[in-house]
Amino acid sequence: MLLSTRLADLEKNLELLYQKLGAMERSRIMAYDAEAKISIEQRIREEIRPQIQQNEVEYWQLLAQEVDSLLIDEVDASSAITEVIQTVEIIEQNNANQYPDQVIQLLTEIRNKLNEPGKSSSAKLKTALPLLPPFISYEVELETEGVLRRMFPTFSRLLKKVEKK
């Protein structure tokens, strides 16, 4: 059986919303008139970003709930772990000042779980995924979607290969 229908729907929704956001950002850049730029920015801020945040929160929470029932291939899990660790390290090194200490502490905890010796990559990933929802709450409060947006394709690719037990 494949992942829940809702999780698949949320993934599609997020892909479409990211595409829409990109198109609107390009339109804003191309707009000659300052009023048009402001209007586009306002639509992005008031319509698109809240929809993205709402879908991201639900996606990650549902994923954290379903993670135990997933069969994750070791190679795919290892690849996802590498990408997540790199993202966390970039944040810790370059953007630590932008986030509250609690967020950095949570990211460090996620990185440490992913670096634990002796566990399979799949087990590490299943341990770390439930830690993401609190981070997402912080992300939404800070209105910064960059980290989640960078990590979404990693998990999206992984989940397309995953089936429930």
C-alpha cells in the first residue's frame, strides 16, 4: 500500500504552490510599474506563503506520524541523511544569527540523531523525522520557508520510492 492519500495530495499541492510562487516572483521581477510589483508582493505574502506554510506543516506532521510504517531503502535513506545534514550544517554555520537558540538546538539534535553510529540509515531517518514538526513550527513563526523548501524535494523523492509495510 502506498503512503496515505493525504500525504500524496499535500506533496502535489506543495509542488504546485512552489511553482506558483516562482512564477509570481518572476512576474514581480519583470513588472515595470512599482504598483504592479507591490501588488504581486502583497499576493505572495498574503496568499501564497500562508498556503505553503499550512501545507508544509501538515505534510511534515503527517510524515512524522507515518514514518514508523515506512520501508525506506538504505541507499535512499543514506542519501537523504547526507542532504539533511548538509542543510543543517549550512544553517548552523551561516544563518545561526537568524534563528532563536531553540531552533539551532533542535537542528543540532536532528543532525546528531542522523550522525549516530551503529544504526542503519533508515533507522536514523525514522528517528529524526519526528523531530522536524517542532522545527517547522519555528519556521512558520519566523516566516522563513527556505530550509523547508530545500529539504522538501529530498523527502519527496524518497517518499515516491517508499511503501508502507
